[in-house]
Amino acid sequence: MHQAVGMIMAQLGVGAGEALARLRGDAFAHDLTVLEAALDVVDRRRRFDTP
């Protein structure tokens, strides 16, 4: 989780709170747990800086 939040922070240039909110929102939108979404980010299957 923490590594995924850090990666999202770097991709979007936002703080930790915003990055975590984005991760949670993305997980909800794709019917995933936050952990599943975080693992996708860490494994580079999910990015937040592309449209």
C-alpha cells in the first residue's frame, strides 16, 4: 500500500492523502479491493498519469 501510494504521488505530483484517495477511488470504480489495486500499481499494471 505505501509503495503504491508513493508511486501515485510521483506519477501525479500530489501528496499522500490525495494519492491514497485516488487509489481508493480507482479500486472502487473497478470493483477491486484497495490491496488488489495497490498490487497492480506496484506491478506496473495500473498507472495514474495516463488518460
